Amino acid sequence: MLTVFSGVHAQQAVENVSIVVPAEKVYNWYVQELPFWGAKLQFPEEPESKVKEIYTEKGVMPQKSYVWMDYKEELTLEASFYKLPEVINAKNEKRLIDAAVNRIAVIHGGYPALGSGLTNLQGIREFLLEIKTLKGAALKAKLFAEGDQLLIVTALIGSKDNEIIAQAKYFLDKITFNPLPGEVVKEAISGKSSAVKPQAVWDSLSVENFTLAFPRYPIAQHKVLNQNGTSQRYYEWYMGDGQVHTTFMLSLMPLSNFSEKEFSRIVTQAIETSLKVTDGETVSQRNLDYFKYPLEEVVFKTDQQYFRVRYFSDGKYLYQLLVSGKKESIYQPDANRFLDGLKWKE
């Protein structure tokens, strides 16, 4: 309710005025899918697909784009993406993003105003960019970066018409990514009797038909594994315990292209990939009957740390449960609790 005061005796003059919030306008636009992160955008019509080469610090890279422009050239909507010269991280983020922003500023003219980055719910870094171009137009953009991929979504607005501005905003606001298949909730876990010391409260991840507890709220993100010339999307949740230098991780890889009978081959490939990525060597490998599906536990080591990993498949996902750290830390009670803590829902 809105309270309006008037006159000397304002306290006695009160008028209640209803506030009406207009419904958000929804456009029936064309949905364009991108080949990574499960990303989807909406254009007024099917956009034109383009490919060109751009110069980066590591040489020429192909940039793919989807572009739509109205016939009066008052609004241009574009989504362009290319591979970064290196995987983005906290150390190189500013340099890589600044290079992309400067390239945009050179193309359109004007001075860029870049907001500080944030990490969205899918684990993708997101930046807001605005440029008032030298030709009097306004460019509004969002940049998304994860791994070695950079997505730049721009709306070039050449009019002050409210409908044009609303369409630009709708385009930038309706970018979506595949949601992660689960949620994390606070869950108290205690001993079964007063004689047993209650366990610490952990955060419980709930995914479809199972739950798994982490010592603290895990970071969730989409990932892509390039294997034998193909890209496999997967989901990952992880958290690090800085006090004991231990990492806890769960990853799920959809197995839509595999059958449950191929479990042994899939696990073998996963183990080989882990060893190749970490340059590690196997310490032990054994079969377990803990889960209701066949399970392999592998311990391997690198020059820096030890890894204790469990692999199994339910026919829909390849599961990887991992604890890494010092040799003694991967067998501590918290490590056992995490690895043994997956529970199937009834």
C-alpha cells in the first residue's frame, strides 16, 4: 500500500492507493540453442549464423555468431562465442575479459563500463558491460566465461523507443543454462543413541533419487570433458577443507550414449582419464559391494597428493566420488563418511 500525506494535519489525511505492478511482457520468440553449457537464447526470429576469425594473444581463433537486426537498424541482437587462449581462472580472468571488452569497444567505439564478475548458479562467471558508442547508440552486453569458452551476448540499441529498449532487455534477461540436477540443503545428522557422539551438521545434496552429504556447501558447476575427439558434458559438486587440505567431490556424467553393460569399459576410460590428467599412478584398485550397483574404488597418487575415487553407474549416470589430499587424510573419518554417505531415496 502507498501512503500519501497532505496539508498541516498530515497524520489525519491518509489515503490508501493500490500499487499495480504491470505484468512482465512475454515475447513469443525463436529459441536458439548453443553447443555448450546447455545455453539457450531467444531472438525475435531465427538469427543469421556467421563465422569469422579474430585475433587473440595466442593467434587467430574462429568466432561463431548468431545475429538478428530489425529492418530499421534500431536494434541488433547478437550472441558470439569463441575459445579463450587458455582456461580462465582467478589469475588470468582480468586479462582475458579485458581483452574481450577492448575488442568490443574498438568495434563499436566509445568507452566501456565493465561490472565486477559474479559466479552464477551454474558455476559460470558473468559480467555486465555497457558502452555508449560514438555514434550515439547504446550497447548493453553480458559476458559469460567458464573453462576455455567465452560467450558474449549484446544488444545494440539505436533508438530511445520504449519497445526497442524492452526487447533488448528481454533478450539479455532470457539467457538460460541447463540447471544442475539437484539442490543442497542443511541437514543435521546425529548418532543413533545418547552414547554415540553426534556427528557434525553437514550440507546434504539431493539429486533425483539419491542424497550425499558434504562437510560444507559445495560449489556446483557444469563441466565438459573432451575424450577421444568428443565432448562429454557432466555435472560436478566439490568443496575444499583448507584446515586439513582435503577436497571432496562428486561428479555425474550422463550416459545417454552408453549402455549399462558397458560399465567396465566406461570405468576403465574414466580411470585412464584421471591418471592422464593428473599424471598419477595407481596405488590400489578393488571391487566393493557397498552400493546397489557394481562399484570400483581406485587409489592413485601424484607428486602433490593422493586420490581415493569410487566409480559406479546406474545406467543413467557415471558417478565419481572423490576425496583427495595427503595420504593419511583420504582415510580419515570425514573421508569415509563422505564416500560411504550416498543414500538412495525410497
